[in-house]
Amino acid sequence: MEKNGSIVPAEFPELKNETFLRAAQGEQTEYTPVWCMRQAGRYLPEFRETRAAQDFFATCRSPEMCCELTLQPLWRFPLDAAIIFSDILVVPQALGMEVVMVPGKGPTFPEPLKEVEDLLKLQQKVDVAAELGYVFQAITLTRHKLEGKVPLIGFSGAPWTLMSYMIEGGGSNTMAKAKAWLYRHPEASHRLLTLLTDVIVDYLVGQVAAGAQGGTEEGRGLKVAPMLQALQLFESHAGHLGPEQFAEFALPSIRSIAKRVKNKLLEDALPAVPMIIFAKDAHYALEDLAQSGYEVVGLDWTICPQDARQRTGKDITLQGNLDPCALYAPKEKIGELVKKMLEGFGSQRYIANLGHGLYPDICPEHVGAFVDAVHIHSRHLNKCS
Ligand code: CP3
């Protein structure tokens, strides 16, 4: 694995648990696979301990730390997938913007985009391997250290969500500054979205190359590891857009990313990987999302499972959508809620998850109760059907 002191994608251990990939690809599964958004996070005491010593983005730049944090939840819970520890805001950094994590406030851009002219300050052509190679190294290392236990998911923020951070400079209740761009500068907004789309395509393909390609540098293209990973695109700020703005400023990039990533993987003789689109609060666009070129549609908790199934059809895998706050409930209640969710979605073509990320004050034991309940109730449902 170590070659000339660097981490290279050599032959990866064989995958032992394919349940998540099978469900994502629409195949039958013995039970419903489960993972949690933000499963590597501050709700784990060991995460807080590892993270305490270092700045957040310095942690993101350390492949060893990212690997360790990615694996932590898997030592505790029988999760069916791992998601690489990183952040969506590494992409604006690659475009030349400064982003700092301010404790108690969250990610902050000291110099957000204010005027259309500020777009010229961004890198117009990003060498993704040079700027984000540390993420690829983290993926390669984690693929080895996972020992084939479960598949590894890579991810990126979607263009509108990243654009909104770059203009707002951080979190916002209204996204008024970013939305003002859409109304006042539609042409410049499209230029920025296109720039982001181009970088995201290279970034996602690079993640698959890092994680999914077998063989060493010399063997590139000759040998493909049988163990695939998956990719999730986070459109976390979809809910700030109405149906028309979503159709104009978010959906075209979402579609284009799926199409271009798939074409590029094929061209580069890399394995196809299932792709997940999670557009939070975009219920108005559910039918469009199901047709946007992704194998899996992730759902937040504001959508009822039966409605989601009816509106998306049989040819798509759904993922979600328990309210993260449901994990504050007593463990027996969590079991009941999971049972109801499974009955709503059905145990097949379904990946259980939360409707958004875990919160820092959620009790780890309750996360375990959620994971166990999915496995127990889905096996039972399968037996009865
Ligand atoms: O376990 C995983 O899900 C993988 C790691 C992951 C992180 N961020 C680690 C992280 C993933 C997939 C993300 C994606 C991300 N980052 C999103 C999309 C998902 C979503 O939540 O909608 C967004 C919007 C961000 C931007 C961001 N990064 C926010 C809003 C915050 C929270 C700030 C805070 O203080 O809570 C972060 C920081 C962050 N990213 C943390 C983690 C574990 C917590 C900060 C820390 O460890 O100090």
C-alpha cells in the first residue's frame, strides 16, 4: 500500500457486506441496510477527543485523521456503509476562497463573494488532483483500513448549496444575499454554477479513481477492484428555493453532474458507482429528482414514506428519512418509529437513514438502537412478505 512514502490504491480487500450496494442498485437484500448522515461527528466522545487537538480543516487535510474519524462509528455500530470524513466546503477552498471553522458559529468565509466582479478572483481552472488530492489519499487509506467491512461513500456539495455558502459567507436563515444573486444576476449565477459543476465532476470522478481503482500507478486502467463505492451529492439548501428557482438554478447542475460523472467513469474504464442525490426540503421536486440520473434519492423527514414511493415510482431506491430529533426519544419509541418507517417504505429498494445529519447532543446508545431496529424489523418484514 505504501509506495515511495505515499499511499497508493493497491488491491483492496474483498467486500464482505454488499447490502448497501445491492439496495442502491435495486437488487434484493436480506435486510434493509442503514447508515447515518454525520455518523462521524461530535455526538461520539472519541470523535471529540480526536478533533479537539486540531483545527477542523487541518483535520480534513490529514488522511490519517480522516481515516480514523471515518472508522470510529463502525467500531461501535453495525452500520452498512461508511462515509468519508471531509466537508463540502473543501470545494470553495479549491476555488481559492478562504474558509475557517469558527467554534460555536460554524464555517465562515472571511471574504464572501459580494459583487459579480468577485467571480474573477476565483480559480477559473482548478487542478482537482493538486488541490483536493488529500481527500483522494484519505479515501485510498480508508479503503485499506476498512478491510472490506462495508462500502465507502464519497460526496460533494451540489452547486447551489456551495454557491449559497460562497455568497452568504456562512450559514443563513433566509439565504437572502445568495437568492438576490439569482434574481439580480441570473447570468453570473449560471456562470458560477457552471464553474462549480465542472470542479465537482472532476472531484467526484477523482474520488472513485482513488477508492475504486485496483492496481498501482503502473497498472492504472488494467485492473478494477471489485469493491465499488458510492457517491452522494448534498443539495442541503434546496429548501430555500421554490419550484421555479430549483428548476432553473439547481436541477440542471444536479442532472449534469450525474450524467458527466457516469460518462467520465466509463471513458476512464472505472467502475460505475451508484449515486445518491439528497436535496433537503425539495419535496416539490421529488418527481424530477427521481428522473435526474441518480440510483438513489435521499429524503428529509418532511416527506411521508408512502407518498415518496408513490411519487417516485418503482425503479428508484429511496434513502432516509427519520427525523434526527426522533433519536431523543426513549429506545423503545425509536424502535416503534423505525418499524413504522420501514412499513411505509417497504424493506426492499430502500436504504434506512436519518432525514438529515446527527446532532452533536444525540446519545450514541440511541444511534445504536436506531441501527439495530432497522436490521431487526426489516428481517422480520422480509420473512412475513
Ligand atoms: O459523517 C459524515 O457525514 C461525513 C462527514 C461530513 C461532514 N460534513 C463533517 C463535519 C459531511 C458529509 C459533511 C457535509 C456538509 N458540511 C454539509 C452537507 C450535509 C448537511 O449537513 O446538510 C454541509 C452543509 C456542511 C457545512 C458544515 N460543516 C456545517 C454546516 C458544519 C456544522 C458546524 C457546526 O459547528 O456544527 C460543518 C462542520 C462539520 N462537518 C462537522 C463535521 C463532523 C462538525 C464540526 C467539528 O467537528 O468541529
